[in-house]
Amino acid sequence: MTGQSDNMKKYCSTVQPSHMAWPENIVVDQEAASTPLARKIIRKMPGVPLHTLSPGMNISELAGKDNRLVIYLKHYRGRFLRPCPATRKYRCCGYQIIHIGENCPLNCSYCILQAYFQDRVLKIWANQEDLWTELDMVLGRDRNRLFRVGTGEFTDSLALEHLTGYSADLAQFLGNYPNVCLELKSKIIDLSWMEKAPSTRKVLPAWSVNSPEIISREEGGASTLEERLKAAGTCADKGFRVCLHFDPIIHYPGWKKGYAHAVEMILDFLRPEHIAYLSLGSFRFMPGLKKTIIRNHPGSDYIYNEFITGLDGKARLLLTLRLEQFKYIAGKLKKGGVSRQIYLCMESDRVWKEALGYTPKDLGGLARHLLNLSFKDKAGL
Amino acid sequence: MNLAPDDINLTDPCLFWAQEPGEDYIQNIRELGQAEPVLIMAGPSEKILVAGFKRVKALKALGEKVLALKIPPADSRSKGLIYLLTNQGQTLDQARIISCLRYFSGLGDISEQIWKLLGIDPGSKIQGLWQSRLSLPPDWDRLAAENKICLECSQVLEHTSPEDLDILYPFFKELSWSRGNSLNLLTWLTEKSRMDQAPLSAYIEKLKLEQVLYSRLSPNDKIKIILKKVFQSRYPVLSQLKNDLAQRLGRISRGSRWRIEHKDEFESQQIQISTTINSQKDLEKALSQLEQISKSGVFDDWPVR
Ligand code: SF4
């Protein structure tokens, strides 16, 4: 942390978590400057220089080229709610993503965001009123239609929660929509949203999980597996069901031991009925990301595994190798009592059958199955 | 001023594209005379040529004096720039670009102006590739000049140790690789060595690639065998699967006119069966062979179940 940042820290009224350094600047779109969210965030960091971006100006003119950490409070004009990007060739889970911002303060070596954003500008959509309007329009249109929604396609759901309280606001807002279940997926610990969650049945706190070695080597700034599972245990104690995502599963020397340990830890902290669902996803990436990973994370040699080009054009681990991993991890989980909650991310029916013994069709379709699991009362599992 | 060719020093490094004149060129000078003066710079005891090497050599061959223009003294960078500007019409092939870049990089940084004069956009991907090329030892320039190694390969080789580069050098000196093959070879080798944290030379030795290189096989066969060995080492499981499948499909289609292929890297069980038919008789035969293939249980034994 720089001396300048130390100074800022003195003035800032927010406790800064370990996963994120102090921002050097806040930039706000003029149109968004008076929104409650922008005002709240600015108030939380009174020592951080604030710049207002007039209409027509570009953030790059203010953010500078020196790779500074910048918080950008943006008036977002795109669609807030989008379906999870799926492909025809592999089975997808029918999830809808609420777009709340872009970029992430964490530094996972495999993160796709490196290919999209070369800067350290953390964008937050500050015009929440527009978000509420759009959500009401889509989610409120037919209250009998169930939705699984989550944040964090282009960011971690909770990495900026200490500044924004976005997830808490969402949980509160969606409390009025009995047909919506909100999943909050993260690699850090922030349970502050809990206070505003109207019911334990409407929010599914979720963590990405991985073997402890992969977390410490490849997920810079993220919480340890133990911290994540402890937090998951706290949620379970409060009556929430949690979701876990083994994604990306990485093939590395000693992976069996690492993933067996991860499963053991999960079962130490959670009982099967605490887990709403659990996904397994093998590492897959746009071919262009490989060069970026080699450049930004030269020690991440899993990138030299036996990857092939999948039917969706993305690189993925050779089928035999990922099947072995799926079978192994699923086998351990099943032994521990986690079974029908397990699903595969972006895999074909053939892989499902081989790895799990069932296909999405056997479950009545993956999207429907996950909806059922999301809305199922805890006692019903 | 008119000078005797032997009174001019032709060895300044700024003449980085110096080229002996060919017969046609000498003939042109003989017929038309020297249309443009060469540029010289007066040194303490001699006259140093800054532009016009070919003309001086041609005039010397013809026993003529050289019409020269004297320019004020300049540092090496300016001399190089003058030379480059006076040679703007030259075709910019790999050999010319690299010799120019070597000259200026030897003087420190290469300015944006130089990149632009070479038709390379500063900050572009292609500039990055040339910078990688500069990081290779100068003896690799000759391979590039002979089109034996593509520009993209330089990037793959950028962080390779001098020892490993020495071991790789003969593979490019002796064989002419296509762009795709050379990139595959180097990418697979360097990735394998990074993954196992072992020098590249260890793989070359382990795979006995030098034995193949210096064998009596044809150059094409050498390339094929080297690539196969390196691929097997880089992708052991995938190559095993591919081998198994090739054998299985070969067995099933042996003796028939059908060609069976699988193109999805085992992500699906899809196969493509094709043949060419010229007559009704061909068609009948092909159909009966296809029936045999369908009874062979091609999918029962699929390498990835
Ligand atoms: S937490 Fe998610 S969004 Fe953030 S760097 Fe890691 S993978 Fe990327």
C-alpha cells in the first residue's frame, strides 16, 4: 500500500477488507452523482479524490494510464438482467444474471475478466432506480414464473459489498417478489447482506470452492477455503441453504488429494441438507485467454494441460481427464450424502451420465431442477 | 565533388542494407551514368560513405569516378536515419527490417520514427513480434532472411535460454518448416518444458530428435516424425486416444472404399463416413461395405466412453 493510500485510509469511514486495496480515485458520471448509491459510496471514502465525468467524457481521460485502482460510479444504460451465456452443445443451468458492475479487485489467475479489462477501474452501476424498474418489469410481470437470479457475471458478487451494499439492497428489493430466488456467489466473506434479507428462503449464499492449493496459488486476494466454509456454516446456522461451486476444477499434480481434502472440509462444515445445490465445472476458457494467463501469471502452469477446442469453441480439458476428475469429486460428495444436488456446468448428456449416473432429462431438465432446488423449503430436502 | 572509389570508406555500419550491384545494375550505370550523387561525410582522415554503396561499387567496377555530396558530420543515429531515408524505395523483407532494427537497437532505443519508416505501427502486435525477434541472437537473423522461421516463432522463443536456442538452431537451419509446423513444434516444446520445469534441450535429447534430424530420411519425413514425437510428449493422453481411434477406424474400414473420420477431439462420438461413387456398381458395393461397417460396433469400443 502506498503512503498516499495510508493517508486515505485515515480519512475513510469504511473498514477496508483485505481483498481490496484502497482506491486512488473515485470517478462519478455527472448523471449518477446524486443517486443514493453514489452518495453513499462517496461518503464512505471522504479522503479519496473525487472526479466528476461530464456527459461525453470517457473514463480513460480521468482514470489515467498508470493502472490506478479507481472506483467508477457509472450511469449504466444497458440491460441489467440477462440470461447466463449458454451454448446449444452443452447443458446450461437457466440462470439469469443481474448486471451490477464490471471488474473485480481480486486476482484469480484464470479469470476471464483479464481478457476484457486491462485496467483497474472497478465499475459500479450507480443508477439503482433504473435497475429496480427493469427488475420489476421482468420479474413482476408474471408472479407465477420462477426465477433464479444472481449477480457477478463480470465481477464477484460481494467483493465491493463493503462499499456498495448492493447485494443487501437486492435481497431487500427482491423480498417483494416471491417468485425470485437470489444467489450471491463469491470468493470472499461478507455477510452484511443478511440483515436486509427478508427471509432465509429467498437468498442462497454461494461460494466458489476449490482445493486449498489452487485457492492459495491461483485465487489472489480471495478468502481461504476454511473461511468460505465457516461463513457458509454461519449461513446454514441462520437458516439459509448455501450453494457451492467447484469451478474451475483444475488438473494439477496431486489434484486427487487436493479435491478430496476440499470435499472433506465441506462435509466438516456443512450437512448435505444445508447445500441447495453444488456444481462441478472443469476449467474452460476462450482460446485468447491463454496468452494473457501466461503473461500475467507465469507460474500458473495448469494452462499447459491437455486442452482441446470444445464444441462451443472454448478450450477445455480433454474429456478423459475431466471425466476422471468429475467422477472422483462426485464420488466423494455422494459418499458424504450430497447427491442429487450435484450438477455439471456446460457438459453434454454423455458426460453427465458417465460422471453422475443421470442426465438433466432424468431430473426433469436442469433449469427446472435447479429452480426446484432453489425454491424448496429447507425441511423438504 | 568527384572521388576515386577507393578513396571512400564503405564500411560504416550505417550501411545496413549494403548490397553488391548485379550485372543489370552495372549495365544501367554504364548506359545512363550516375544520376544521383552518393552521400559522404568527411571523417578525420577519410571520407565515409553514408548512402550509395551499390553505386560506388558499380562505378568502381566500371573504373569511373564517383560523384559525391558532402554532408555535415552526424552521429551514428543520424547517419542511420539518413541511410534509411535515402533507401525508402527498398522492398522491406524480413532480412532488411531486422538488419535496420539491429543497427538502431545497438545504439539504444528504437525511436517511433524508425518503426514508422519501416512500416510498423508503434504499439501494434507486429511491433511486439519484431521486438521478440530482436531478443533472439543475431545468428537467427540468417534463418529469418532465408524464410526458415516465421516472425511469430520469435515470440514463442522469447524467453528461451541461449543453450536451448543453440540446440534448436540446427532444426531450423537444416529443415524448411511451414509457418504452422514451426509454430506447433516450438509451442509444444516450450510448453512442455515450462510445465515440467525442465530445459527444452532435455526433451530434444529424450525424444532423440537430433537422431531424426541427422538421419537419412527425406526432409518431409523428418519433419513429420519430429512433430509426431513432440506432440506425443506434449499431449500424451490425447495422442494415445487418437492412435487408438485411428487403429480402430482403420480396422473397421480396411478393404472398403469408405473413409471414416472423427473431428471433435472426443467431445462427441460423431464420425464422418465418406466415399466417392462413379457407377451403379460402385454404389452397390459401397452400400454392402457400409452395412459391414455398421455391424462392426464402431461405437461400442469408443475410446472415451
Ligand atoms: S473473484 Fe471472480 S471475477 Fe474476481 S478475479 Fe476471481 S474469477 Fe475474476
